[in-house]
Amino acid sequence: MANEIMSLEGQLCGIPLAGPESFSQQQLDYLKAAMGIDETVLWTGEASGVNATMNLSEAYTNFERLRFVTYEGNPSIPYWWSEVCTNGTALYPSYVRTNSASAEVVGMWTLVSSNDNKTLTISVATLRTNGGTQGTNSGKIMKIVGIHRISGGN
């Protein structure tokens, strides 16, 4: 008996041998959702200007909120913006930066959704400064990420 306890098998008995690397994808997805850290890339590319279209891999309404990765002028300096998803037909991502004249610049889009919530089309691209001037948004949407899955699946 003493030899069994001292043996390698005896030492490993009752010790969990599996870590997170042995979990199934379903178990990992459940854990991520339970912890609120699940993220799914829905679209990547470069969209700017009116009528630009983004075809998502699944409906954005499957997620609690979205993260839009955007940039203006220099893609190596991205701006992140999260939007709360609704079952409505429009989303309003935006970004804020300060230019060299210390004026706050806000780039804003209005995105209109298809009926199945899988295609977003830019209907308005506006640029405003704190001085009230308005022009065309020169920013680009680079990525859309769904955060915290609430329904659906891939």
C-alpha cells in the first residue's frame, strides 16, 4: 500500500491533469460568455464615405455591444469606440481626437442596417470641430467586433 501511494500513479491520482488547453471550444465559449469577455470579429476591411458597405459574418444583434476600430489619416493610430447594440436599424459609431490647433474633432457615421442585421451601410459621414464647423468625415472604419454574445452562434 505504501508503495502505491509513493508511486507516480499514486501521486497523480486525484490531481487534475487537464488545464484550459484541454477544454472543448464549447466549454471555452461558455466560460468567455459567463465572464463577459467573449469577442468575435464580425468584419475587417476599410470603409469610408457614404454608401460604403460592410458585410458582417453574422448579425450584430447577436451581441450586447460592438467595438468599432476606426482611424483618420494614419491606420497605425487607431481609435476604438464601443456602441450599444439595439434591434433598431441605425448605429452611430464615432471617434474623438484633438488636432494641432487644440480643437476637438469628432468624426461620426450613421450606419443603416439590412433587415437581417448582417450588412451595415454608411448613410452619413460627418466631421465636426468644437468651433461648430462641419465637413465630410475622412475617417475609416477598419474593424467591427461583437462583444458579449447574447444569442446566435457560429
